[in-house]
Amino acid sequence: MTDFPKILMILGGLLLVIGFFMQFIGKLPGDLIFKKGNTTVFFPIVTCIVISIILSIVFSFFGRFK
């Protein structure tokens, strides 16, 4: 039970970092937006690539502690 406050602090810090980076999602150069009349089509290509790279680094980092 003594680890619970530590876990809450880590989760809170993680949510803070994720919230900070969420404001940039969809606004990176290379994300394609097509607007025609009332229709908007959005392809977040660069955002998906960046998220994929970040998740690969995080998972490889945690995989080493296995």
C-alpha cells in the first residue's frame, strides 16, 4: 500500500505530459486537410508517424526491464 501514492504521482505526471502534447496533434506540417463546401477530410499522416515513433521508443524502453 505504500507504493500507491507513488503510482498516483507517476500517473498524474504522465497525464500532464500527454495533455501538453495533445494540443499539437493534428497541427503538424504534413497533416493533410481537404475542405470542399460542407465536407472536410483530415489525414493526420505526420502525426501518426510521430506517435508511432514515440510509442516504439517507450515500449522498447520498458521492454528492457522485462
